Amino acid sequence: MAFLDDDTYLLTSEAARRIYKQIKDLPILDAHNHADVREIAENNHYTDIWQVEAATDHYVWELMRKRGVPERLITGDATNKEKWMALAGIFEDLGGNPTYEWIHLDLKRRFGINDLINPTNAEEIWIKTKEMLEKDSMRPRAVLREMNVEVMCSTDDPIDPLEHHEAMQDVEGMPAILPTWRPDKAMNIFKEDYPHYITKLSKRVQKEISTVDDLVDALQVTHDYFEDHGTKATDHGVRVPFGYEVSRDLANAVFEKRMAGKVLEPGESRDFMSYMMHRFGEMNARSGWVMQIHIGAVRDYRDMLFNNLGTDTGGDISDHLVEIVSPLKDFLNAFDGKLKVVLYCLDPGHYPSLATIARAFGKNVNLGAAWWYNDSPVGMQRQLEYISSVDLLMNFAGMVTDSRKLMSYGSRTEMFRRVLSDVLGKMISKGMLPEHVATKIAIHACHAGPKELFGF
Amino acid sequence: MAFLDDDTYLLTSEAARRIYKQIKDLPILDAHNHADVREIAENNHYTDIWQVEAATDHYVWELMRKRGVPERLITGDATNKEKWMALAGIFEDLGGNPTYEWIHLDLKRRFGINDLINPTNAEEIWIKTKEMLEKDSMRPRAVLREMNVEVMCSTDDPIDPLEHHEAMQDVEGMPAILPTWRPDKAMNIFKEDYPHYITKLSKRVQKEISTVDDLVDALQVTHDYFEDHGTKATDHGVRVPFGYEVSRDLANAVFEKRMAGKVLEPGESRDFMSYMMHRFGEMNARSGWVMQIHIGAVRDYRDMLFNNLGTDTGGDISDHLVEIVSPLKDFLNAFDGKLKVVLYCLDPGHYPSLATIARAFGKNVNLGAAWWYNDSPVGMQRQLEYISSVDLLMNFAGMVTDSRKLMSYGSRTEMFRRVLSDVLGKMISKGMLPEHVATKIAIHACHAGPKELFGF
Amino acid sequence: MAFLDDDTYLLTSEAARRIYKQIKDLPILDAHNHADVREIAENNHYTDIWQVEAATDHYVWELMRKRGVPERLITGDATNKEKWMALAGIFEDLGGNPTYEWIHLDLKRRFGINDLINPTNAEEIWIKTKEMLEKDSMRPRAVLREMNVEVMCSTDDPIDPLEHHEAMQDVEGMPAILPTWRPDKAMNIFKEDYPHYITKLSKRVQKEISTVDDLVDALQVTHDYFEDHGTKATDHGVRVPFGYEVSRDLANAVFEKRMAGKVLEPGESRDFMSYMMHRFGEMNARSGWVMQIHIGAVRDYRDMLFNNLGTDTGGDISDHLVEIVSPLKDFLNAFDGKLKVVLYCLDPGHYPSLATIARAFGKNVNLGAAWWYNDSPVGMQRQLEYISSVDLLMNFAGMVTDSRKLMSYGSRTEMFRRVLSDVLGKMISKGMLPEHVATKIAIHACHAGPKELFGF
């Protein structure tokens, strides 16, 4: 019953505990995260616990705001220590949210600290962790090794030179650190700085881009470049997964209109984005890459954050009304049998649409891990139970950390593996599944499954 | 295991029972109900169990209809005793619905009767309760005191003279009975009797209302009047929470068109309602009131009930397709940092949209209690688990009874507190939360939290 | 804890086990399935386990495809034995999906085989079951008797001559095998082969069909014919339950346009389908039949399956955005008090809309069993818990197998009864319901309830 107890945390049956023992030490395969690969390449010492646990993590920022912490102590000009003290001051208020568990798990597993964060011991934890971070065993590469990461996929813009990935390519004893090609900026034609991005892309590939064909060619150049660097997957963050069949001429007209500085109709953006998704599908089918589609995030909903701090700062939300079934149809059918697709959704109310699509499209289309707001014990449990009953757990695309902080890969993976074990343990207890079958499924879902799917 | 057992009802772990002990006797703060304040001011004896438990409660009516009881014995001209006997005749059929628990809890807690209602003992219960209702300890004020109600907020039209609230203002030993300003009738410009309502409002404030500015001024007069009577919040019942940024001139044109007796386009109603919501936001920001928005009820869906019995008689439903994210955006951003908002939704499928909005908008925007069809053990449990994982339980806006019958405030509150304890108890058992943190959160969510939020 | 253990499978409390004992032997009333009645009429021996368990079941096909089995070994020209060996080869991979439980339950209950299917024993099971299928006790009629089926309703096109139903009408010791009138083909005016179907209908009734009135008259003839054959219900499979009030002239114009070979606008199809639903409502109200509406299936979403194998082969999905509340309103109000309606939905996110509609419309409108992708232990559990809290379990329309294979009626019914018992057992354990009330509800929901509703 004790908080984060090794034997019982999230494991409510003996069967769950037995399964967890079989999977807890499997290497981590993380097909999607937001690692800063430079951090690993440089391998500098971390300075303090705030840097490690909160400085890059808008999950933490949002919760601090909810408890009334002033922005100065979150993303402002306060010192890291002041920020840590502010976080510790409200840390108990986060109880029940997975962030409360993740950070305590990090403390426990990475720092060996079993204390419960609170205002009284905040300073002591600050000091202890600061001391520990001076050790070489707490530098980025050592931490990755310690967490037994076998493969990790960062998320990268097509124009990224990938010099840090290159630097890590031949370092012995390190996980494979693979770039993921995420061409959102080349697709989001409705954005204000779109032409500016096209200019940057043009420079990157050293070719003029004046038609949609030029654009596709330029992107193919970067796609090839990523392939040379070991990429196995692309990633696409879309509010609506537009994938209608659209002609080249229509898409080109929209592209030229936009590049001429004109404002587009929503239908024009939809057409252009659909066209590009088909081209990405072709590139990926040729390369044998997996196409990951993250569906339904409404970005930058809160103006105050977007205007003051920019994107990815805590102003993104979910929308139950996002269209999925109709926009995806042409795309999935066009690439049926030729392309592997992993679908993620933000609103748990979209699982039925996605799970039945995955079921209908056979082995190539599968559901990804519970994403973002669903990445919690209750969110993962419900997703796994639902996938299991509609689709197959054996086809689950695997846990991804989606994390912006390296230190928490282990904790996020641990939470998932415990929940998976518990879901299966409950099925065993209810007589729905023999234990040896459940164990086989658990091992597969944690390692062999994603390994085979992504070709790691 | 026994039905409604003090120690085990809805409490499935020792930890849950320990937490419940810490919160069960906290005073009740009820920020939203449908109390008839005249009933309390007059403080007459209740006549019988039907009056107390069913005469004002369309929840009960609907369930009787589902079991085939004729309307005459529900809302018709039968005697209260006949109606009670009809209800008792099908009462066992309600098993599994929270109404079955609430009414039995009321019997147990308020009347000391532990019998299970059925046709055999219906008459006996009728007689016993009738006798007890003759005691002074069963008159409205005594019951409120017995239930330990500290603050209760009724729901009132802006033109209400609030004479009963005034009458109760200085009565010693009584809860604060605060009016809530609910201007739906001034906003629902699409309704047939809208001009008629404007005439009544005009009379109430003794000023002509010919423009939208007049309307806003008139409403401000009532807003001030409510403020003098201790109001801390407004309430808004909307199918779609229209809050688009709309110009005064556009809104005025719609208002004048409607007052001229013309029929509006849906887009015109949307514009007018959006404009008014912004004005309400301004009034509330100035007064420091909390704005409660109840989203998604489709009113009067069943013609037979609406035509024969009018509104609020059991013909309201939920619609999964209600728009929320887009219509709320302008409003929430316009008042970001200036206004406290509590969001309620009818369809549990809308929690992800609302919870992520609440998470993004920080401390001022929070989720309210599980509303109406969600106000059940399973509905509350799922809501609390979801809030907890996406947002924070510490930011929960507090239980509200939403009740149309005074006798059941205690039972509804008790059911909530037991479910909250159980949700937290389960987290403790799973090692997700230390018990002292859970207990702190439970106490906060039941008392200090809503007290601080509403400024009670 | 053992897999499919008689005492504990899906039954997690003593109370659940006690309730299950009370309902497990009740006769089966199955108001909706896809039985091939000819199979029963002919009463031939089944040839092998593949024929019995998989040859007609696209649930199995989809899961085999998900595990990468080639189509040849699923629906192709391989032998039944090859197909069975392919299925057995991936059978463990299906763990967690209800199909894993159903087929093992069938083996256990019908064949007395307790083995877990796997590649090693696949051949042995093939041989054992082949031998057993040669016994008379394993022929269709004997199996139906053995499963204690009292009434079963097949799903039939209006033009079906029902000769097999006739053949079974006076066979002693057999369940009542009642046809269900499902006029989807007469309503789906947007389909390519619609005029062809109208020609077939015209031939069947020996009357020309040139107006919508002719069409309605022709359908009425078949409705009468079905009534003579004992029909108690119709069934309607609709993506959107269009039921708007539409004039005869408008509907006729659309019908004539379509019969003239022209292409329709979506709004025209909607109008025509709405008009027809009202006519079906009238026919059913006159006959006292129950109208079953299956809402939300998006048919033939995967082109490869539709183009190669046709409809009902595994390419159907669910869509969270299906409209329900608005299109159903006119229809439900037009027939309020005159017609019994049972609503089924494919997306669990539509339960709140349906359950609140059922609650509002009283005794005549009720929720049907968890359909298709929801027909699993977790799907049924959540549906029953939700119905129970919003509507009433006493008004549940009863379990239906929806099955395409006769051998599994028992297993599907058993799974439902265990889940129902467990849901009620949990309520008893939590003190929400006295056991004798729960038991009464369970018995009613399994037998007396549907019997009374459908007039069996």
C-alpha cells in the first residue's frame, strides 16, 4: 500500500506482479519523444533538479499555474532554485495527477531519494540532487544507459542537419538515437510564417521552391538525408488528419496562392494538406518507414500563453468534435497494404473510431500509446482495455515516452509496464486469459512488437 | 456489504473509510441548487413523503414513466398518497439508479427509517413519515440545520425580488442562503416568449428597453441588486456556450429585429448570445463573481411532456455533438486572468475538452461537479478519476446538489463524499498517493476549496 | 482464477456468483441475430470446426488479418483444414479479445474440450471436433435445443420467401424461429444497385413500383407476410438515424429522380430515408412490433475488402461524429406512445445521447444490448453500469447474440449473464443495492423483460 512501493505500485493482483517481473527489465524502445539530442551529444552535467524535472516540461508549468504560482517562478526570470522552491511549495497539491508520481519516481529511481516533496524538505532535496548531479553517473549518456534504453527516436524538422545524431552514431554502449522526420511546418500552410519556412527549406536543400513539385522534391531530399541517418518513422501532428485524394494541380494552385502572400480559405488548406499527406505516404512506403499520426490537438488555444511564451507552453487542448473517419478514408485506402501507420488520438472519445479503423485495416494500421493527457494510470488502463476488446493487444504499437525530459523515460516506461501488467493481471483473475498467454502478450507489447513494427 | 451500510457504502478500502471519516461531518457548501427559498422562509410543515421526495423532482417522474406508471399518478390530479403508493409499487424496479439510493438515504438519515420501500410497506412508510413530518425538527429550517448546511446558493431569475432571501438574511443559526443570478431568459432570444420577458424585465427595473445597451443596463441593475443580497456567482444554462467576440452594433441589430417580432436566423441568435455572454463576463469580473456555465442540455426534446407539462418536466437530453471548443475560445481569452469560471457538462464525452481547457487556463477556470445524469456513483467516480489525471483534484470546484428538493441535500452530498473517498482510497491502495496527501485533498475539495473559489 | 472457470469466470464476488446461479439456466431469448435459417431447416451435419467457428464470422477474419494471415487462408481457396491450422497458429495472439473467450467457451461447452488452442494441438482439436460433429447431438437443431434457446429472431430482407422459417414452424421441441423484417435495401436509395432491388421487390409482390406510395404498399405486403410468419420486430441498420418529418411529395420526387437513374444529393437521400422511417414506424405501430435501430456503422470503409469480397467482410467501422439527437427527434415524437423502439449504437460515446433519450421517452423507448465492438466483457460492463445510472436496468431490452454462427449463441449469452451478474454483484458489495432486488432485476433483464417487450 505504500506510495510507489516496488511490489505493489499499480499492481493489484499476484498475477499482475508476476507479469511485471517478466517485463520490467526489458530494454526501452521509445519510438516517439522530444529529446534534445544536443544534450546527449554534449553530455554536460545537469545543473539542478529544476533543470532536470521542470525547465523543459510544460506539463509541470500548467500544474503550477493551476495552483496559482506566478509566471515569474515558472518560465520567468526567477532562478532555478526559486522555481524549484515554488514547485515544491505546491507539490502536494498535484496529488492524483501522474506528474506527482513521475517526479517522485524519478527521485526514487534516478536519485535514490524516497522523500515526499514538500515545502519543508524542498531545500534539502535541492541540495542533495545538486550534489548527485555532479557525479558522472548522472550525466545524460550515463542516465540513458542506466535506464536501459535500446532505441530512442527524437522528433526533428526536415531541415535539421542532424549533427548531434551523427555525433552519437558511433558512440559505444549507447542506445540507437534515431531522428524522426516531422514535416508539420512544411504542411501547415495556414500558418503566418509558412513562406518563411519554405525559404529556410529551400536554403537547406539549395534549390528554389516555386511549385508544389519543388516542395515535394525538397522534402524528399531531406527524407533521403534522414534515411541515411537511420530514421525509421515520420511523425505528423494534425488537428484533423486530412488525407483526401487531391490533384497535383489543385494543390499547386493553393501553394502558389499562399506563396504569393494571399490568404487561404479553410478548404484550400485542407486540400493542400491532404495532397502533402499522400506524398508523405509515398515517401514512407518507398522507405518502409512507419507513419505516426498524432490526431486532435488544438494548439495555442490560450492567447496569453501563445502571445507571451509562444507555442508548446501549455495552451493546447483537446476537442471532442475533431473529424477523423472521413478525412482519413482516402489516405488509408490509397496506401492499404503498402504503408505502416500508427494512430494516436488526444481525446479518449476518439478511440472507438481509431480502434475500429485499426481493426478493419489489418496488420499495417495500429494504435499507438495513450497520448499526452491520456498518459496516466487511468488513461492507459482504459485505453489498453479498450484496444484489447476491439482490436488486439498483440498489435499495440508500443509505449512511447513522448517526453521532453530525458530523466523521466524510465518512470514513464515503468508506469506503462505496471499498468499493462495490471490490466492483464485483472483479465487472468477474471478467467479471461491464461497466464502464459498474458505473459507472452506483455513481453511482445513491450519489446518484440514495436521492434518488429518499426524495424529497429 | 449491507445496503447503505454506514461503514461500507461506496467505501471499498480501509483507506477510503479513513478518509471518509475526515470529511463526512464537514459543513455543506452548495454553490448550485434549485431550492424554493420561499419554502424555507415560510418554514411550514411538509405534508407528506411524496411532497418531500417526489412532487418537485423530475428525476423521479421520469423513472416512474419508464416503469409505465400513468401520468395521472405522477404529475396529474391523483392525491399525494396515490402517487406515493404508485411510486412504492415500482420502487424496486429503480434499483441501480442513484434515485434508489438517494431516497433510501433520505429515509434513513432524515426519518430514521431503514426499511426497503416496496408495495407491502408503502402504506406504513406513508404513515410513519407523515407523523414525523409533523415534528418541528422536520420543518425546512430545522432540516437544513440538521444537515449542517453552511452556504447554499439558489438559482434565480434577474427579475426576482429576492424577498425570501431577504427574509432569511438575519435569521440566526441558519445557513447563508445566497441568490445566484441566472439570466438565461434575457439571453435566449430564440424563444417565443422572449419579448414578453423583456417587458417584465423592463417593469422590474422601471426603464424602457429598446436597445441592447438598455438591456445590458437593465441587467446590470439586477446584478447590483443581487450583489446587495450577497450573490457570489451567476449561472448559465446553455446548449452551446456561445462566446464569440461580437460587435455591439451587430448584437443590437439582432435584438431590435427580434423585438420587432421578426424571426431570427440561427447565426443571429448565436451572435446575440455571444455578445451577452461577454457582457455578463464583464459584470462578473467587476463584482468578483464566479461564472458557472452548464453546457450541453438539449431542452424539451420530448414534445408530449413539453406540450402538456411545460419545461423542466423530464424531456431534456444530452447530445454528444454539442460544440464547445470553438464557441468558448474568444470568451475565455477575453477574460483570461480577470474572471473565475466553473464549467459543467452533461455528456461525459465532453470532459476531455473541458478538462484540458481547465488545465490550460490555470487557476481561474475549473471543472464543476458531475452534473445531472452524471450525478451517480459511477458517473462521479469516472469524472473524479479523469479530472485527477488531466487536471487537479485540488482545483475541483466542489460538489453541488443541483437538487430540487431540500430533503436530499444531505444524501447527495454524502454520496459524493463517499465516492471521493473511494477514488482517493483506491489511489492510496495502488501506491499512487500517500494517505496524508489524499486526506488533505479530500478536505480541501469538500470545504476550503469551494469556499475560497466562491468567496463564501 | 483458472481460465473460463465455471465458478469464477467474470464473477468477482460471492454476490455475483449467487446471482449468476439464478440466471444461468434461463432459456435464451435472442431478439437479433444473423442465423442462416436454412442451416437449421436442413439440419445437416457440420463438416468441421472451421465451418462452425469461422467460415461465416468476419470477427475472426479481421483478427486473422491483424496477425498477418494471408487472405487465402481466411476467405480464399485454401481448405477448411488449412484455414483452421492458420487460425490456431495465431490463436494465442488473440488473447484479451472476446473472440479468444467465445471460441474457447464453444469448445468447452459444446465439444467438452478444455484445451487451449495453439499450433501444437491444432490438428488434434481438428480431428476431435470433426468426430464429434458427426454425432446427431451436434447437428443444428440439437445444438439449439442443448443451448436452451426459447426464441430466436433471424434478420431477413422483406423479399425473403421465409420458406425455411415455414419449415421450422411446426417442428416440435424447437425454439420459435421468427423472421425480422429488415428493409434497409428498400431505404438505401444512395446505393448503386437500388433500382435493381426495387425491381426484385416489385417481382416479389407482383406489382409495379413507380411511386413512393407503390413502394410503401409493396413493403406493407411483405410486412403483412412477415406478420403471418410470426414476426415481432423490424431491424434497421443506419449510419445516421434519419427520421425528419418529410412530405410525401418531396419523398416521391426523390424516389422518381433516383428511379430515373439520376444521382442524388445527400440531402435528398436524407429526406427519402426519413420519409421511409416514418412509414416503417406506422406499419410497426399498427402491428405492435418493436422497431430496432442500429445506429452508427460506417459500412465498407476499407476498399480492398469491399472490392474483393463485398460487404460484411470486415471493413466496417465506427464514427464518433454520427448525428443522432437531431435526426431522431421528429420520429420519436411522431410515434410517442404508439411504438416500441430499441436503440443500439456502435460508438460507446453515443450512449449518453441514447440513454438520456431513452430516459426521456418513457417505457416505449429502450436501450439494446452492447453491440458488435462493444460486445465484450469490458464493453458490456461499462454499458450496463451507464444504463443503470442514467436509465434503468429493468428497462434494458435484453441480450441479443447478433451472431453469424449458431454454435456461439450459448457462449455469447453466457458472457453477458456473467457480466450482468458481476455488475450487480459489485453494486451489492458496495451497498448500492440489496441482493434480492438485484436478483429480481437480473432475472427480469434476462427473460421476463425482453419477453414482455417483444411480445414473445
